[in-house]
Amino acid sequence: MKLSVIIPVYNEKETISSLIQQVQAVAVDKEIIIVDDGSKDGTSEVLKKIASLHSPKDLKVIFMEKNSGKGSAIRRGIKEVNGDIIIIQDADLEYDPFEYPKLIEPIVEGKTSVVYGSRILGSRAKSSWSFYLGGRVLSLLANLLYNARITDEPTCYKVFKAEILKEIPLTCTGFEFCPEVTAKVRKAGYRIMEVPISYYPRKISEGKKIRLKDGLIAIWTLLKLRFLP
């Protein structure tokens, strides 16, 4: 089965080249779809050089005209997918692409259609207490509202059979991609299987972009999709 790696990126000039090299080095059949979400720090120029060295069949870069948010970038990337399995990959080096084989294995073996990489089950590294607590709250809500039975709702590493993610009517623009896709996957009746993963958190001073308001939006998204039409 072919893996489609969707990489939404915004202002990650310092890490994007290393991340792409890591993804390319993973020994699985794959295509890489990078969506530059209106970067202003030189990321776009780096990506243009990288794209010129590769076939679009293996590595495609899409440039958004303006910054529209992670959710918008992911939705744009889904339109370009040709693979059988989709994984979301952040561009900040917090997650290890060499764990792709174990993340896609349950889908390849027909055990499930959706896999989340759990930092709680795997990594000993933790974000700051506020990020860690926020993640635990979102996981608890997902379990209470959707019987998700997961430990790490806001994990970046979300893996899907491509046909499933293409069918889900996503409307997200920002970081609320995570709670929206979790809610809609569960409402559609799909079980989420978790796999332990490594995690190398960075600080806000190092470029981490998520903020308190994004956590509040995530909570609202889970509640809204459960109780409102």
C-alpha cells in the first residue's frame, strides 16, 4: 500500500529541509505532499529549491497564496493524495518519521482504518505542563463525548485509510483539524487504534505555534460537533 505524507508548513525554514530528508529516508512506498501555508520567513524559497530536484510524483509542493491555517493546508493536501494511506506530518521535528512503519502496520494488516500515534503511551518527554494538561483534557472529552478510548487526542500523528479521510466533510481552517476529524471519525463508526510514539517537544521560544486559544477552540469543536446539528 502506498503512503501519502501530508506536511502542512508555515514559517519553518530552520527545520523543513531536515524533516523532508527524514521522511524521504523512511523505507516505505510513499508520496510527499507539502502545503506551504503562506510562509514569510524564507520557507517558500527553500521548498522551491527542493521541489525542483524531485519528480512531482514523489514530492509535490503546493503554495497557498496567504496563511489560512493548518486545517486549510491539510484539506488542500488531501485533494492531491494518490496513496492508499494518509499520515499527517508536522514540519517542526517534534515527531519521528522513522516510526511510519509501525503507525501504518495496523491498517496494512486490516486491523483498523484509523491509527493515532500516542505520546502518552510512548514518549517519556513531556511538553510544558499547560500543553500536557491541555492534551489530557481534550483526550478525556473525546472519550466522554465520543467513546474514543484514546490517550492522545491532539497528537499530530493521525493515520487514515485515504478513502475515509477523503469522505469526511472537513470544514476546519486551523488547529481544530484534530478535534474535528476525531469527532467525525467516531461519529462515522470507525475505531481509533493507538500506537506508542516518540516525542521531542519544542518550546514557544523555539517556534511552537499553538496557543491557549487553540485549546479553547478545540474544546468548543468537540462540544459543538457532539451536541449541535
